[in-house]
Amino acid sequence: MSLPQIAITGIGALCASGLDLNSACAALFKERRLPTTARRFQLEQPRIFPVFELAPGEFDDELPEHPWSRTTRLALAAAQAALHDAGLSQPDQLSRFRVGVCIGTTVGASLNNEDFYRSFKAGQEPDPEPVKRFLRGNPAEVLARSFRLQGPYLTIVNACSSGSDALAIGASWLKSSPGSAIWF
């Protein structure tokens, strides 16, 4: 029995190698690595280890005007890039179809709450806004609502295997519902 073929129609990428697919691929093919000193979290060990972070830019701040976490804003930007790559200029073009979202992430938005927990552990009463932002920040749900999608949505938070798990779950959704579309 053969499995149904699955077409990839658009790709979006934001990573330490580049803020779009072309930049990221160019860096990968040139074997260019861009490690830096951690900026987004504090390290308490004496030895500094390099990390791979996005270049400084619009995703750095957790400002009150951002209703969602940085993780969710990154997912939204990557999804918008994938839509553009697929030739869909208006996100609501998908709202009349059954389109689902399955996203894999390693830690979700947990790094966004470090200051809150540090203050809490120190006996202070921190502002609960970072926790509220985390609780309302399911990336798959935000994408489904932002693009008015009618299919299932799920965010997998399962360490390094999250992306592979999301692909497998999305493929199983497609297999069980021929004619449907899923975003990863």
C-alpha cells in the first residue's frame, strides 16, 4: 500500500543563519556558522559557551504592546513567510479550506519567563504579565486564529524531537483526511 504524496508549497525560516529562507540556506551551504555569546538569557557558569541566536532585531523585546510571546511572534513570522513563498498574499485565503497547524518547539516560550521566576525565587512579587503571555501563547492556536483556519491545531513541546513529532502527526492528519492541508 502506498502512502499519499504530500506537497510542500511554501517554506518560512527564521534562524541564527538568517532571517529568511535564502539567507539561512546560503549560510548552511557555505558551512558558515554564526555562534555568539548568549544575549537572551543569563549564564551563571564561569566558562562562556557559544549559542546560536537570531541577529538582534524586531523579535528582541517583550514589550507590553506585544500580546504574544517571542516564540509565538517568531512562529507567526515564519508562517507569513511560508504563505508568501507559496504565493498566498492574503492570509485569509486559507479560511475557506480545512487547514490545520502542527508546530514543534523545544521549550516553547519558557525563556520569556526567566525574570519572573528569578524575582519570585528572590521573595519579590513580580508582575504576572510574562506568565499570562506564556499561557495565552500557544503558537499553533495563534496561527489558526490569526489566519482564521478551520482545521485542527497542536503545539508539540517535546525537546529536540518536537519538529519530527509535529511532521509525523501532521502526516497522520493528512493520511486520515484526504484533501486536507496542514502547516508545520
